[in-house]
Amino acid sequence: MQVNILEAKTEFSKLVKLIETGKEDSIIIARYGKPVVKMTVYNDVPISKRIGIAKGKLKSPDDLDKYNDEIAELFGGVPL
């Protein structure tokens, strides 16, 4: 698949999704019809689903919810 630079700028997320899902092996970006860039899957890094990518890598403090009531009151809400 080949697209021009303007299309690549406006449709970048969609183009990445095509590569990521395997619907396209590569996408060529052209300037004035001349190919200048080739987008492909980066094989050195496994592609993962965005949700849950950091699961188990972060630890929240035990008192994370300590100030929830005060914050709710500051924003005019009802304490939890």
C-alpha cells in the first residue's frame, strides 16, 4: 500500500493499526509520488495489546485512597 505524506499525516493512527493487525505487511509513504519511507512491523519488540501492558510492573501505595473524601469535597462532591 502506498500513501502520500498528507494522507499519512491525517490517517497515521489508521495506518499504524493496519500494520499492527497484520492487514498490511508494509505501507510506503511517498512525496510527489516518489517513495521515501516504508512502515513495517518492528520485529525486535513483541506487539502487545495496550490494555494491561504494565500489569504487575507498578505498585500503588497502601494509602492511595487516603484523601478521597477531602478531594471529593473540594470538587463539591459527596464524601465516599
